[in-house]
Amino acid sequence: MILELLSEHKLLTALVLVFAVIGFIRSHLRLNLPLPPGPPADSILGNHWDAAFGYRRFEQWTQQYGPVFSLRQGFTRIVVVGRLQAAIDIMEKEGANLADRPTSIAAGETLSGGMRVLLTPAGERFKKLRRALHAHLQPKVVSSYGPTLMKTARRHMLDIIEDSSRHQDHAKRYAAAVVMALAYGKIPESYEDPEVQAVNRCLTRLGLTMRPGAWKVDTYPFLRYLPGYLEELRDGHREELGLFKGQLQEVREKMAKGEEVFQSFGKYLIERQGELGLSDDETAYLAGSMFGAGSDTTASAISVALMAATVYPETQRKVQEELDTAIGKARPPVFEDQDALPQTMAFVLESFRWRPVTSGGFPHKATKDIIWQNYVIPKGTTVIGNVWSVGRDPDAFTNPEKFDPQRWLKDGKVRDDLKSFPFGFGRRVCPGQHMATASTFINTALTLWAFKVSEDPKHPIDTLAFTESANAHPLPFKVNFEPRLGSWDQVKESFEAYGM
């Protein structure tokens, strides 16, 4: 018996030793693998690039150094992924090891108080915030908001009829109205609504703060201790938190009074706050962050699709031919028509690829060593999936600078084997992607059903003129709208009862 125990003990000891040696060898081999190649450092401080439009500079480096390259800012090592297969191999297949975010002192900790789910590091808080968001933004839940989206899209079309010169403001009002309805169960009447303006002010601040390299404190953390250095962002946080708490308090008060409260994310969070384990501030920020992120990106995506239709009239005509054949001119298209409109959806998907709203993507953090081909991405590295570059992979998207919706179609159906990742990667993919896609689809379909759009010869559109923020918007551009139903009055009449 004693001999048997000793034999078992020796066997276990030998197995532990073997696994330890294997682990040491693997670790040693990984440490001897090189980092992906990249541009040489400009100075002892590392690499420098302008915060504005950094994703375009990254594309130049992708063309020069390959699909995955490395940089350094201060003591921070950055790896940028810029081609489709590399994004699938690293950002998607290694998603569990890239679910974390690097420390964001400026936008995450200071401006957002550590409560904005987009920037929250992996851990228990992230899990509970994400769980709450996913429960309310699944496709089946978003589809239940179809009537709200259609009613608001109707108002969008009537706004264009009334004053087409403000088409970008109308897109922003549409997006704000839809997401305000989803977040708080109410619809603002106009883009000038003080609450909408307050949220957009916060979004502009967030977008500028999140640009890579915009705040040096994220590279040199000691700067956070400089008196007054972060005060602008602290003031911004106080404004945001006050705004979000005020919006949610309105919902609480209506519920307490027994008044009718429309179903919304805010109501859902209040009813399940204890079950979800959320503090009052976390609850307010979660609802508010959904409004902020969803409104900003959706408005931009709608304007990008309009820009593409205007600049590429041949693609506009293909969509209109499909709409005329599948829908006709007796009624506007509705969500239920989506399966009959593959050309329209392909147009939307191509607009996402062509000018992605979050062109530079958002940084991830590797929580273990990641091996890709013969390179290592060490644990702790900041990893950026450069959405702009992934959508410009010439191997996946032939002639990538060309706007070509046909690349998304096969045998008359939308392909399910091609992605450009406009909503991010892995476990950090935007939970609002279904709502944004649905909104862009229905507004594009309605606009091209009702109007022919064209460039103003005196004011040609610069398709690279965008804001410098992390969620980029096209700068103001002019579009000529002509009714396709004979007269403006006929177009207006066709929308009178739509979505009601």
C-alpha cells in the first residue's frame, strides 16, 4: 500500500514537472518571438501621429508594414490590426483575451467616472453593465420598437420636405428621438430641444477626448496629479451625470405617481435595478450612455448613406429600381419589406464599410500573450482594430476606394460570409448595432423611394470631410432633393399616415 502511494506520488510529481517544463519552454519561446514590425520611434517618447484622423495614418502604415504593426507611445506598446483576416484571427478568435480595455484616465475614469460601458475595463462591473444592455438591445427587442422607428422616420421625411437644406440636422433629430424613446420613453419635438442639445454637447466632448493621443495623461499617468490639468473633464463628468440622473428621475417620478410610462430601457433598469446590482449612478449612466452612443452613431450613418447616394448616382438608381419593382409607388417601404430589398441592404452595408462612423475603432487590452503567425502580442499590449483599414483590405474588398454595393450580394441575396466590422470586434462589439442598422436601412429606403438626390454643382461634396471626433460625422454638405412621385405635395401625402 505504501509502495503504491509512493509510486502515485512520484507519478504526480513527474507530471507536474513535465507541465512546468512545457510551460517554461512555451513562455521562453514566446518571449523570443518578435513584435509585429512597425515604424521606428520618432524620439525617446515613441511614435507620434496627429490625433485627428489617426486611422488614416494607420492605413498608410498598414500598407507599409503589413496587416499587423506595432507602435510605442511612452511606455505603452500598441499593436494595430488593419486587414480582414488578421482581424478575424486576432480580434475575433482571440476575443476572450481582448475583452479588456486599457486604462483610460481622460475619457474613462475622469469624464465618465468609470461608468461608461464603452470604456469600462473587463471585470464584474463590465459584466453587469453589458448584461443589462444586451437584455434590452437584442434583435427581437429592437424589432418591437419598429413602430417607433417608422413613426420617427415619417417625421424625418416630412422634415426634409419642409427644409431639405438642413438634412443633417433632421438626421440628428431622428436619431435623438428614436434613442430618447428607447432610453426614456419620450420623443423630443426638434433637434433644438434643450435636452438633445445637452446630450450632443456631452457627445462632442467625449468624441474629442477619446481620440488616440488627444490627452497625454493616458500615456504619462503622472500628469493626472498636475493641479487643474483634468478640471475640464471633471466639469464635463458633473454635467453628464447630472443630465443622465435628471432624465432617469423623470421616469422614476412618473412610475411613483402611477402615471402611464412607455416601455423603455430606463423603465427596465429601474424595475430591475436591485436584480442587476446597479447603483443609482450606474443606472443613470447606463441609460444615458445608450442614448449618447446610439444617437451619435446613427445620425452619422444616415448622413453617410445619403452622401454615398448623392455622389454615386448609379448606385442610387439601382436601389430605386429595386424599390419601384418590389414596393411600387403606391406606398412607402416598411420594415417587413427588408427581405425583398437586398439591394437596399447591400447599399447600407457598403456605406458602413466605405465611411465607418467609428473609423479608428476603440482600443482593447490583451490579457495574455497572443501569437499571430510568427509574432507575439504580449500581455498588457493595447490592441486597436482599425476599422477604416479592415474595410480597405484589397484582398477582401476589390478596389476598396470604390463605393460598390454589389460586393455584398451573391445570387441576389445579401452575403453572410463578408464583414467589415463597423460596430467593433469580439466581446466589445457595439450592443446597439441592430438598432443602428435598422434605422439606417429604413431611412435610406424611404429617402430613395421618395426623392432623387444629386450634388449641387456649385458645392461639390468632399467625401473625406469629417469631424475629428472618435465617432465621426460628415461636415456640412449640400444635396439637391427632387420628388420622385410628381410633386412635393404628393410626397407629403404619401407619408401622412405612415407609421401612425
